[in-house]
Amino acid sequence: MSTAIAHPGNPHDEHYPGGLMRWLTTTNHKDIGTMYLTFALMMFFVGGLMILAVRAELFQPGLQLMKPEFFNQLIGVHALVMIFAALMPAATGFANWMIPLMIGAPDMALPRLNNWGFWLLPPAAILLTMPFTLALFGIGDGAIATGWTFYAPLSVQGGMGVDFAILAVHILGISSIMGSINIIVTIFNMRAPGMTMMKLPLFAWGWLITAFLLIATLPVLAGAVTMLLTDRHFGTHFFNAAGGGDPILFQHLFWFFGHPEVYILLLPVWGLMPHVLSTFSRKPTYGYTAQVYSFIAIGVLSVVVWAHHIFTSGMPIPALVYFMFSTMSISIPLAVLFFCWIATMWRGAMTFETPMLFAIGFIVLFGIAGLTGLVLADVAADAQYHHSYFVVAHFHYALFAGGIMGVITGVYYWLPKWTGHMYSEKLGKLHFWLTVIAFNLTFIPQFFLGLAGMPRRIPDYALQFAEFNAISTIGAFILGFSQLIFAYNIWCCVRGGTKVEARVWEGAEGLEWELSSPPPHHSWEIPPVIR
Amino acid sequence: MENAFSPEDLARRRSRSKRLAWLIGGAVLLLYIAGFFLKR
Ligand code: HEM
Ligand SMILES: [Cu+2]
């Protein structure tokens, strides 16, 4: 046998630099996956600290801690960090680590592009947050203060924080597009012989749809913020009403990206769920084909419903009706997914290890996101709820209980595979219960605040909102600090612990469980046999 | 397939991937540029 296919079990058949140079120059999908995940975890805490400052300010009515301008900056950068620097990189880290293992490929198709995609992220994150630091030294007036949505005309008039954010979003977008291209071509060209598309693991299917959505929508976001930049500095009037432009055009362009973005954040997690549920129910996934077609349906529908975010900005009545019903129709394929998840568990031999707990928590809490979404999709009702805390609560059930808890599910599920060690179940369960209780303590009050009329993105509020805000702040601090347990558990698991076998979980099915834990440096040099 | 993942097979897969990658990249750029000709 030639040396090119020597292996498995010989991680040093190639020379690569050690230390920092290894991480700067690596083209190995597992190294890059690890970097994405580490970066995401760090930024999760950065974004978390920002929002704890916000919640501290909102603990009581009146202005206690900060100026309103700074408050607005914290809210906007929190969202941008969580979406672009925590959730998306975490999902890309999963993709890098797991897709080659799952489809029987030796690595990603374009390893150098992969390296580049990651190393664009840290500079972008620095650009996004640097205006805070500059302001400390008296340079500029701080970070972007428009919220994550960049709405014109505020963003046309804003300070230099807006320019930093525009540049950062461009870089983050390029990084995501490169990652998506790599995932698409890997899935199309690197599958082991016999791995047909309808045998492709659902996680890879979810990511495939995500990648197409990113490619279709990120250029539109990039275009919109470039136009914003030229409006700000080069005398154009795309969004400036005084010059014949249209601020509402910006809202349409933003949400043409923004709505698919929420599915971009969730499709990888929806792809992961059936793996976890089937493993811990010891039953095959229910409704594989139905789930694939639901992913595709959701992907297609997600690009034609964007205006439900701007019902109150004004549009013709037929448009309102169209966007209302098309939005509501997304709940049909979504309900198919819920049905399949539950049917996978139905009469299974279930056990409740930490990943399974988080998966079930995900299903229950994410269901609340879907139901409250339907409420908001009602044009008549949205006139009252829009821009209130009800919306904030809705999308945190989607993005924290759906997105973040989904990512946590994946981390606990795959961490033993990545490290070769078992994490602490005791700490994992503690982390789960604290997270679920504190999450609801934080966000249930926000539904009531929204229904009672409290607007979002304000640093002060009327006295009648005081109690619910105090409860929400207490919940947020517990929620934030319980994530330290997560970080500690990961740290210990990386450092050592009980050794695990190749098939970490007794009920686990799939190629990824046939490689050792941790897998060899080069994943599948000899293609696996696919039944 | 007989010689799956042989150096030749991998080279073939990589070049196919590169072609598709450039194609998608081109489409992305086109979409981005088309936006600037948006008239209202
Ligand atoms: C059946 C499912 C869903 C429906 C019908 C729905 C509907 C809506 C509507 C109508 C709004 C606008 C509310 C307003 O601003 O007045 C909204 C906001 C939002 N939704 Fe959903 N939603 C659904 C699921 C989701 C999911 C799965 C996610 C995320 C993964 C999500 C994330 C968001 C976000 C982030 C916002 C607020 C964005 C902002 O204004 O900053 N939603 N949703
Ligand atoms: Cu939406």
C-alpha cells in the first residue's frame, strides 16, 4: 500500500508546524472545526456580558448605570455578536467537524478556503467591538447604535460605529459565503461511494439547505449595507428621502436577508435533532424523507415571507394578506418536523443523558417560538405587538431555546467523539436544569411586558413594568452564570476524563461512530462501506 | 467504485469542486452587483 493511504492510527504521517503556526496554517477540517467552536464559545460570553449590562440597567425603572446611547450600542452589538460571531460560527464548526465524518469523506473539498474562511472571523469581531474601546480613549462616539437591523435613516446619520459594523458585516458575510461554498461542494463531490443523496445524514441535509440560503441572501445584505456606506460617505441617496431615496427600501432589502437568516441559524440544528433523538430512543429516525422535503420547503418559503417584519411600515393590503398567509404556511413543514421528532421518540427505549435532555427542552421551548410566531404573523394583531417586548420574547424562544440550546445539544452529543473523553453527566444535568428554569424566568415575563405595551430597545420604562423587568433581570443573570458550568465541563472534558469507545452512545448509528474517538488526523482515507 | 479516494480520484473530486466553487462565487458576485442597478 502506498504511503498516501497509509493509516488509520498514524496521526504523524505528515509534517505540520506546532504551536500557533499549526492553528494559523491548518487545513484539517477537525482543527478548523475546533477553532470555529472555540471562537463561538468565546463570543457567546462576550455577547452575554453585553446583554447582562443591559438587563442590569433594566432591573429598575429610571436610568441607573449608563447613558441611553450606550444602552442602544450594547443591544445592537449583542445581537450582531450572537448571530454572526456565536451561533453561525458554532454551526460552521459542527459542519467542519462532522460532515466529512458523516459522509465518509477524507476532508472538506477545499481545505485552504476553509482555513481562510475561519481566519476572517477574528478581525471582523474586533472591528465590530473596537468602537467601544476607541470611545474609551475619546475617539468617536462608540459602536453602532441602530440595533442589529441597521435601519435607515438612523444608520445614515449615525457615528463611525456604523462604518465599523458595515465593514465587519462585509467580512463576516464573505467568510460565511466561503464556508457555504465549501460545504456545498463537499456534499456534492466528496461523498463515499454508495452515499447517495437520500442516504445523506439529516445533519448534512440541513446544512446543505442552510448553505444555499446563505448564498442567496448574504449578497443582498452586503449590497444593502454597501449602499448604506455610499449614502453615508459618497453622496448617493438610496435610502435618504431628502434626496429622493426610500428608507423603506432598506427595510425590504434587510429583511430579504434577515428572515432567511433565522432559518439559516436553525436548519443545522433541525438537522442535528433526529440524530440525537434516535440515538437516545434507540429507534431509527422517523420520516427521513418527510424531513428532507420539509427542509427544502422551509428553505424555499423562507425567501418569500420577509415583509412580516415590516407590516407596520406600510404596504398595500393585498401585500399584507400575501405576507401573512405565506408566513403562516411555514408552520406546515415546521409541524411535520415536530411530528417526526416526537414520532422518533414514540415508544422508544428512551434514556435521558444530557444531550437528550437538551433535545427535549429544545422541542418544548422551540414550540413556543413557533406558536408565538403565528400570533405575530397575524397582521391585525401585529399592529399592537410590533416593536414590543413580545417580539423580543418570541425570537429568544427561537434563537436561544432553538438555536443556542440546539448547539449545546450538539456539543454534549459530539464532545466525547471529538475529545475521546466523557464529560461530567452530573454537571451536564445541572447545566440543563439551570438553563431551562432561568431561561423561562427571563423570557416569560417579557411576553407579558410586551402584551402590556412595553416597547423594545429603551433604557427606561413606566413604573407598571417594574416587577416583570426585575424578574427578567434575575433570570438573565442566573442564565448567564449557569453557562460557566458548560464552559467548565467542556474544559475538563478536553483535558481528560473517562475514555470512550468509537460508538460513544449505545444507540448511535452512522459513519461518524465507526471512527475512533477522537478520530484519526485524516478522517476517511479508505472509503467506508455503506450499507 | 474500485479506486475510490485514490490520489487520481481525489484530484478529480477536488477539481470538480473548484469549478463549482468558482461558479457559485461568480453567481454571488453577480447578485451583489445587480443590486446597485436597483431602480425604484
Ligand atoms: C411559525 C414560525 C414563525 C412565525 C410565523 C414567525 C413570525 C414572526 C413575525 C411575524 C415577526 C415580526 C414581529 C414584529 O416585528 O412585529 C417575527 C420576528 C422575529 N422572529 Fe419569528 N416567526 C416564526 C419562527 C421563527 C424562528 C424559527 C426564528 C428563528 C430562528 C424566528 C426569529 C425571529 C426574529 C429574530 C424576529 C425579530 C427580529 C427583529 O425584529 O429584531 N422566528 N417572527
Ligand atoms: Cu421572519
